[in-house]
Amino acid sequence: MSKLSNAPLQEVIFEVRWPLQPDESGRQLMDREYEMALGKFQAALKTDFPYRTE
């Protein structure tokens, strides 16, 4: 395996967890604030990444 010429010095992986609420059926756990968090995340990135593709 060859090394990259400009390889990063280190790699960081992290995971964030928080309590979830059961949905109306009680079968699945969900984050009720997901849509709001996604909207805020998209707004924060919009200036650096103005175009969206699907």
C-alpha cells in the first residue's frame, strides 16, 4: 500500500448520542428536533457550500 504525499497527520472520529423519544406507535425511537437541527446545519453551511445536489 502506497502512502499519500499530503496525508493528514491524524484522523479523528467521534460519535454524539442523546436520548430519543418513541414515535406515536411506540415502536421506533426518533429525534423530534431533527428537522430543526438539519435546517440550522444547512443554514450554517450555505455560505461555504451554496449549491445543493441530490
